[in-house]
Amino acid sequence: MTQPEQLSALEHGLAEVAVALFAPGTVERVLQRIVDEAAATIEACDFAGVLHLHDGQVTTAAHNDPRVLELHRLQADLHQGPCFDVVAGGADTYAADLAHDDRWPDFGPAAVAEGVRSVLAYQVISARSSALDLYSPLPAAFGVVDRATALLFATLAGLAIASAEAREDEQRRAVDFQAGLRSRELIGQAQGILMERERITSAEAFDVLVKASQHLNLKLRDVAQTLVDTGETGDTRG
């Protein structure tokens, strides 16, 4: 295959990947798509994972092989390794052969014992420090084309995660807004009940609900809900 043909195939392949990664779904589902698509798209990649670092805690956000969990655990425990370096603020990293790489004197031999010789780790854009890590059991597995593909893939992955996070944030805001409207409506109903039964003003009725909320150690909405459901004021006048 000529170089123009390789570039055309790469462009076509990444276009298909972009369609898959940006399909609607939760952040969790997008993360799983990323690791699955990475193994399918990047020729030398046998399996992949996404590692998060947040408040000093390392977690595995997604993986498509149980070995990823152990490799992430090792990096978290040892505070060293290509993926740990990336999420800790380092540059994208390629380890051609962990059996002969003195950057990670403890992690390297442990990873080789798990059957891993080559690792690519790329930073991905998200709400937390994250790294996409690609593994191979072979030394020097990731050639120039694989590394270029992986870099573009990681860029797409970060954008897909950011898009999914934005969707979830928007959904949470919509849910919170609807809940707020329901709470205001419910409190208004409770005020109406108190105003009618106790012959008090709206402000006085609201003050009664607030005092009951404090006295009973319940949320204002819950006090209002009880009043609306039972139709009774009980001892809400405090």
C-alpha cells in the first residue's frame, strides 16, 4: 500500500471511529467504546484502558482486559509507570520495551510479568486527569503509523468524553430545574392549605413551614409534601 493509500485508509478509519465514539450515551458507555475501538483500530494494540487520577486517587474508568486492572493497580501502588506519568501531568509516553526501560525500574519488570512489553499512553481531555493506555505483549510493537493513529484517536476520545460529560451535566441541570419547579409548586400548595385553615398570610404560612422544617429536622419540601398528602397541619405552627 502506498503512502497516499495508507493516509486515505487512516482518514476513513478514523472517520468511522468518530461516528462510533460520538454516538449518544453516558460517559461510562463512551469510555467503554473508546477502549473497545482502540483495540479494534490501532493494529498493534492488544488491549486498552482509561486511567483517571482525581484527588490523588487512581481509578480504572474503562478496560477491555482484566490485565488492565492489575497494571493500573501497580502504577497506583508504585507511583510510577507510563500511564501514571501522563495523568500526573507528564507528556504523552511511549515505552518500546518495558523489559529494558529504566524510567520505571519497579513497574517495568512487574508489567513484563503480566505479559506486557510495549505501552502507549496519551492524555485525553476530560473533567479529570485521564490517560488512554494501549498495551502490546510484543517489544517495539507500535510503529510510526500506529503512534500517529493513536495520537489522533486519543484526541477524538478526549472530545467524545468531553461531549458526553457536557450532555450529562445538561441532563442533571434539567432534572434539578424540574425538581425545583415541583418543590416550589408543592410549597405553594402547602402555604395555601395553611392560609385557608389558619387564616394567615402567605408570608406567615411560609414562616410556619420553615419553623416546622427546622423543628422536625426535615427538608422544607418534605414538610410541605406531608402537609399536602395528609391535609393536616399537625404541630407545624411550632
